[in-house]
Amino acid sequence: MPAPQINSAIISKNKFVELNNGVTIFYREAGEITKPNLLLLHGLPTSSRQYKNLISLLAPYFHIVAPDLPGYGQTKVPEDFVYSFAAFADNVDLLLDAIKFDNFAVYVFDYGAPIGFRIAIKRIKKITAFIAQNGNAYVEGLDGSFWDNIKKAWALADVKQLTAEQQADKQRLVEINSKLVTELSSYSFQYDDGESDQTLVDPEAALLDYHFLTSRPNYVQQQLDILVDYRTNIDLYPEFQEFFRETNVPILAVWGKNDKIFIPSGAHAYKKDSKNVKVIELDAGHFASNSHAPEIAQAILDFTAEYNLLK
């Protein structure tokens, strides 16, 4: 009996692309280029590393690209880089142009969701499907108490002249919200909380995220700027939703139902706009892609096969 042969195409290659704006994007690429394209967009506080398990499972069926966003992982940015979701989306768009990556499905999670949706509403690139894993596009998904202090910071950010009391409130909120990126427990919380089986949680994941993010110069102010800028995504929610309605793009909303950051109401809200929505709730927390990669991978294969997106 001949020995089974390993498919080397499932191994990620680690690549860098220097863009014309001075940003050097790191990305992982796996799978054969003849397979359907799948873009994976990560969230806070991690990098494309969060998808290592998912890439291995899906690479036999897709041509996968998973970039590190500016300010995260191995991606390098100029000192004057302005941290905003508009800039994130523009740089991912430039990467896709540079590597000629189009006609793709997008896996969006956390911060990656508004970035993917911003690219979609430009209506330049052809997007065949969205896999939204705890990736939000509706105010219903922001109803958890996690957002209380962040929403207060948003309200103060729009005040042109702060009173002394408001200035004191702003400083207090800076101290509170800074803990989301300065304390290791905040990183661990995103992986551990809501996960029913802790043996599925990689104990190194939070440590690596913490190490890479806190080693960046001026990382606290950068991350606070991004948190405040998140409100600009909410302003675009109506445009995202209009895109879903007009295109009826297939959307698989696969959700860690115990997530306190983006609650499951955000998953079911997609059904209001696209006719081609399937919602799957997993007994997991925020980082379901890490702890439940096999279930998510199978759901993606089932969903994309249903819409004839596999070759």
C-alpha cells in the first residue's frame, strides 16, 4: 500500500509587501491559487496568527490570504501613520491590489468586520460571501456592558470645548479604557471568558498578543485612538446594511454566543437585510476561531458549498 502524501499547499507562507505609502504589510498565504479566494481579517488585540488553525483546516479548499493590520503583528508602519479604520481599510485594499487578489469571500472578526465592510461598500472588488464570526454591523451587537465606558469616551470625543468636569471625566475614561490594552488579564479575558471547555484555549495566545502589542512604541495612545475611532464604523452601519440588502450577499454569521463584547443579537440582525443569511451559535466566547476552529471550518465549507462557491 503506498504511503499517504502530504499536501504542502496547506502550509502557510509568510510574506511581506511594501506599499507605496511606506506601510509594509505582513500576510500569511496558503492553498492553491486555483482554489476560491478567502480573505481573513483579524481583530483586537491579535494578528493573523489567530487563524493558524483555521488556515490549516481550510487551505485544501481555498486560496487564503490573512494580513496583519497596521499596528499589529509583523506589519510595519511609518511614524506618522494615522490609526483609523479608514486607514486600515485603505491599506488592506492596497495590499489586495498589490497581490492581485479579487473575487473573494471574507472572514471578518471584531475589528476586521468594519474593515471588510468598508472595502465592500466601495463596490470595486467582487466579494462572494461574508463569514462574520463575532464581527458586528448592527447596534444590536453593541448592547453589552463592555462598551459602556467606550461609549462615554465617544460622546466626549465629539465635544469641541470640554468643561473642567468633562475634562476630568475624559481623563478618568482614558485610565479605565487603557487597561484594555495594558493589562494581561484583559487579553486573557477575550480568550477565556465564555469558553465552555478551557482545554480548547491556547494559553500562549493571550501572552503573545500582549507581548507584540505592548512592545510597540506609543501603543497605548494608538489603541485608544482606534477605540475612539470605532464610532466612525457605527456611522457607516446604514451603508453596510444597504450593501447587504442590495446585493443579498451570502452571510454566514457564526458566533461565540457567550461573547460579552459582540453579543449574539448582532448575529441575528444580519437577517434583517440579506435574504441569504445563516446564523450558527457556538458554545464559545469571543475568540471562537481559536477554540472552535474545526466546527467553524466545517460550517464555512457547508455554507460555501450551498452557494456553489467551492471548486
